[in-house]
Amino acid sequence: MTYKLLVYIVILSMKTNDSEGVSGRFMKNRFSSLALSAVVTLSALALPAVSAAAAQKHAAPIGAKFKVGLVTDTGGLNDHSFNHLAYVGVLDAHKKFGVKYSVVQSHQSSDYVPNLTTFAQEGYNMVIAVGYLMDSAVQQVSKEYPKTKFLIIDDAITNRKNVMSAIFDTQQCGYLVGVMAGLMNLQKHIPQINGKNVVGVIGGQDIPPVESYMAGFEAGVKKVDPKATVLQAFANSFTDPGTGQQMALSQISQGADIIFPVAGGTGTGVINAAKQKNIFAIGVDANQNYLAPSTVMTSALKGVDVATEIAISDALHHHFKSGVVHFNLANKGVGIAPPIKAVPKSVLKKVDSFIPLLVKGKINPPALLSSH
Amino acid sequence: MSVLGLVFSNPELYGSTLAMATPLALGALGGTFSERTGVVNIAMEGIMLVGAFFGVMAAASSHSAWVGLLAGVVAGGLISLALAWPAVRLQSDQVILGMAINLFAAGLTAFLLNTVYGFGGTPISTPQLPQLTIPILNNIPFLGAVLGQQNVVVYLMILLVIIGHFFLFHTNLGLRMRAVGEHPEAADTVGINVVRIRYFGVLIGGMMSGLAGVYLSIGMLNSFEVNMTDGRGYIALAAMIFGKWTPFGSLGAALLFGFATAVSFSLQNYGVSANLIGILPYALTIVALTGVIGRSKAPAADGLPYEPSK
């Protein structure tokens, strides 16, 4: 009884997650094996089921035969940030060009190679690997499948003709939110600002795409508020909001009144702590204002969705570029979200004045932390 | 003041220690109840996740954090029955069962999160369990800042540890549970229902682990994230072993691990790399198991299935 119910739930979920219905191929292949699976296997299948290959009825002819496979890192599609954005990019490409797509979420780092290989083996034209942590997996699989095009986000792979690497100059948007944080910290009449001149930044792991945000942030704060203390810590996890919350409370107890989490799911705990203690937080990757509308004062944006869509479009139209492609302020690959009303116009104006300087390269924020 | 002085004189450090220790202590207490009756329970991680998810789900849909708490505890109890039934009735391998439940729970909760709430995550209007302010304690300097204002689950945890100790070591039922865990045949011959006692132990343990999950999701926060337990169930397992399968030992070990974590948070803000401190719980467990700090001995029949004589 329970078992039938579970099968039913799994099938139902495919339908709810796949707006256009479950493809026949998926049903035929998977249903018989589902029927034999034990409860445990069911749960393991439940996640890939989210991805159910989409069947397109209204597909534009150009992309109908083009298949895109998306492999998330362990953060999963629920990370409120870059995995989710990559998915948004794939959906956009699906809507625009009618490409077919499929998504697999990785639960542990040992899933990366098999997940990438599965897509390559099944003849997907383009396989997207979300994240720096998949570097070696992409190196390996792209060598074995030279005809498959790969896109890796946040990592530079230069020795493969079939790999495009999207690098985001997030030190630029980190710098801008840093400038905003520094200026806000000097304001006198904002209740959330305590006058102690301390801000905090919390990273998920100490890896380059996280560090570039943090380094940019630190440089931005110091540019406008040289005396500010910038507290810095790593949670060593992207999926631990409890730790994020406690780390934020620790920084708040040391005087921080603006905290910038660069930590995926861990960051939601930071934003929660900021809301509880009524201080400001800064969102990352996507506009995270919806997580706490009155305290997330702005977000540093990383256009993973834009990059993903561009890469798919290029590959589809035979313009695929291998090697590193930079996304930055100049090509709107990074940016900042509109701030909340608590941010004074004078601050905003000052922040905006830095944009042309960054675009023209007159200011080049560091991509590495000074403590390293 | 030196950096260390600043770090150790900050009451936030000890508040944070309690906050980080609470899910570990509850998980370890849950494991203790299960293992004292002879059922190895490595499923705390999974049970916590299930408790965390259903806690949020019930809290969000009923707009009451208390209903969420209840639902999380019940869900923890129910999923633990999935361990109890095959372990007690079918005499299956308990370690494999525990792992199976951990994997199942990780898949199930992630899947339900996507299915029920989509990729935006749980609603931001989800209510949170209240912080309690203890009247007199709160006014004592320093101590008040540490103990006087904590989440209600933290106080529940302390209460449960005390009750758990009294129950296991000073009541008839507690004695029976320990007897079943040490020597089920002997317990059976004096008329103790081994099967029923083991079900009871696992169920109570599951409910406590469920509460640990509730604390993570609607105690500290008001949301669920995929795999948000982040290995705490396994550290709770270590705390249980380090605490020699006793409630107070579990709490002590959990506080030590919680303190190590909290110190690493504060030290990092002063530029000290805290990676070494991060391995402390695991290192201490190995030390405990090698018997350096007194011998840590599991209940004799822990993990051994028992077939009642007909």
C-alpha cells in the first residue's frame, strides 16, 4: 500500500516538475524498474525524477534536436543561487530555441563523473557542469567525449577544444556592494547601523569563485571607509544554514551590522540571523531580497543564467567558443540588485559612480583575499 | 585584551556553544535510548532531516511553530519505526538499515521540498519557535547572556537529558531497557517483552532525533534547506559514544563539540584558520574509542538481533 503510494508520488512529482508532461521514453524505461525497486531505491530515484526529460510540443525547429544536460553540484537546485540560476538559463534557452533539456542533481562529489558521463553517453549535445568543484570531473569526461560540448561555470579549463569556461568577475560586483556597505556603515541616522564601523563577510568554502566576491567586497569597503573592520569567516559548507546563522551571530556580537554571505544554502542562515537581530544582509548570486525583504539591502548578482543561455545559443548556432569567457560589469555578466529604500539616494549615487571606473578598468579589485 | 581574551570573554561564544550543542545532544540522547535497548542506531542523520522537514511543513501550513514541533517529533518517531520493525521483527542488519534510512531521508526530503515548495524554498512566513527569557537568570551578568535567553528547544533539551537520565537509571522501565540491551535472553526469561521494549527504545530515540531536526529548521531558523543537518547526525553518534551511552555523557560530549565549533567561528573573525578545530569532534571520538579516557563500552547486546523463544 505504502509502496504504491510512493510510486504514485514519484510519478506525480514528475508531472508537477515538468510543465509539459513526462516523456514516453522516461515512462517506459523507468517505470518497470521502479516497480521492482525497494523503498530506498525509490528515494534515490526521486531526485533525478525532478529532471524528467522534457518533451516539447511547441518546439521551435532549430533547437528540437539539440539536447542539453545540466549537472548541479552538491548545492542542488534549491540553493537559491548559482545552481538555480543555471537552471533558469537552461529554461530560458528551452523557451527561446526549443532545445530539450534534462537536469541531474549531484548529492556528493563522487556523483560528478557518473552524472556528466551519463549525459555524454546518451548523446547530449551540450553538458553543463555547475561549479568550480567539478573541475577534475569535467577534465576527465570532456577528454573521453571529445564530440560533446561542455560548459563549466566558475572554473577555467583551457586545454580542451570542447569546453567553454564561464568565469565571472565577481570581484567587481563584490566591490560595488562593498562600497555600498562601507558608505552605509558611515551613515548616522539609520537604526540598523550601530556606529561601530564593523562589517562581516562569510564564505562557504575557501575556493576562488567565493574568494573573488569576498576580496572585492573587502576592497570596496576599505575604499570608502578605510577604518572599517571587515570580519571574515568560512563555514566550510554550502548546505548548513544552522552554522551560517551562528557565525553571523558571532560577527554581530563583535559589532557587525552588515553581513555579506557568499555561501549558497548556508547563507540563508546568515540572512535569517540578520533579520532576527535587525541588521543588514547582502544577497549573493541571485536577488535574494525575497528571503528578508526589509533587511537584505541589495544583492551582488552573478549572471549564471545569462552565461548559460549564451553558451547554449552559441553551441546551437555553431559559434561555440572554447576556453575562458569572462562575464563582468562591461557585458552585464555581473551586477547589483536594486537596493531597498533604507539605502539613501546619496549612497546610491556614490555607488553608481564606481561602475564606469570598474567597466573601464580604472579600478581593478583583487580576486584574492589579502590574508592569503 | 589579547585576541583569546576577547574571544573567551564574549558571552556569545557560550550561547553559540549551547545552540550548536543542542541538536547534537538531542541526537545523541535519541541514539542512547535506542542503543541501550540493543538496537544500533546510526540513522540519526536521516531522522533529523525528516523531523526538520515535516516540522517546517506543518509549521508553515498551520501557521503555528508548536504544531510544527509536534509534527517533526511524530515524523521522527514514525521514520524510526522503519528502523525498528526490520531490526526487531525481521532481525535485519541494523547498521545497513540505519544507512538505508539516512539515504532514504536525504532523498525524500529533497524531493518533497522541490515538489511541495519548488525551488524558491519553504515560505518565508513560516513561524519560528520562540526564544524564552528566564526571569531571574536573565538578570545575572554574563550567565544571563548565555543561559537566560535561548530557544525553547534548548531548555527542552536540558530537561530531556535530566529526565532521560532519571528514566534510564532510576525507573523500572529504564532498568528493563538496559537489561534488554545487555542480555536479552536473561531479560526474556524473567518475563520482559524484549520486542516491545526495543520498539519503545527506538521510537523514543526517533522522537528525540526528530526534535533535534525541528530545532535546526524552526528553532534556529524558519526554513528547510536540502541536507541542512550537514552531518550532525554522525557527530551526534560520536557524542553518544564519547558520552558512554549515557544522557549526561551525551550532553557533555555535545557541549564539547559545540564549544569547538563556536570557538572556530569567533577565532576565524580574528584571522585564525580554524580547520584544525573542525576535526576535533572526530579526533576526540577516535580517542574515546581507543580507551584513553576511560573505557567506552557499548551495551553488550547492541546490534545483535534477538529471536524471542516461542
